[in-house]
Amino acid sequence: MIKLAAGYHHISHERPLIEQDLDAYRMPAKLAEPTVCPDCSAVFHKGRWQWLEAPANANQETCPACKRIHDNFPAGYITLEGPYFNTHSEEILRTVQNHEQHERLEHPLKRIIATKRQGDTTVITTTDIHLARGIAEAVKHAFQDEPELHYNPGENLLRAYWMR
């Protein structure tokens, strides 16, 4: 088991994550509708960001995911490592990409920020804690071994560790 940093709690896979209202990237007030993100073209409509055709008269506001990407301020980290990962990294990372693409189709705010290889370890950063958890679970289902999930409610940050 990995030693937890201050403020983090080990969470079980069955327990739902409840986000704190402290997220600085959450919109402070409801946006006027329709609003389009000038970076990714997602549209805020019916109270949520969606992939729609933006009306010509739409307001413009950068969405929370694009703000996180621009600031390089992830909400989730997934660390993948181990001998099995090293020999199957291409297949595992394809599973990660497929999961992210599936989630992003329905939820524009769920995106991968970056995938960085550091020696024998790969770290994936995400714009959403639920996407990070979902990726860890997808890797578990496809390649076995339970990921460790650590959540810091004060920072609304999830760290997932998978080693095999």
C-alpha cells in the first residue's frame, strides 16, 4: 500500500465520490444560455456542457475543462507502473484512451490533460476526478489488480495508483 500524503483518504471502489463545493474551477454562477467555449466549442445548454452546434448568438465563456488544461491544474492523477505495465503499456494506454473518448462524448468536461512517461512509470492527468477513477477501474477490469484510490476532499483531487 502506498503511503498517503496529508489530506488524502484511501477510498474503496464501491464508495461513490462526493465532490466538495470548494472546486475553484466550478462555475461561480449559472451561465446564460446558450454559452459556447471558445477553445473546445462545447455548449452550455440546459444547465450543463454538451457537444452541440453553437448558435450564432451564443455567449462565450471558457469551460472548466479548458481552464484546467490551460492552467495545467489536474483534478485527477493515474499512475501506471510495474513489469506487466512495461511490457503491455501500448495496450493498457489504448484502454485508457478508449475510456476517455467514451466518457468525453457524453461529458465534455471529462478529458485527459496529459500522459507523461517518466522512466518505468506513466502518469496520466485528467480534468475530472470521476474520469480518473473510471480510467483506473477500466484498467482494473481489463488487466486485473486493484488500483489504490486516494482522495483529498480539501483539494477535490483524486490519485489512482495501478501497479502490475
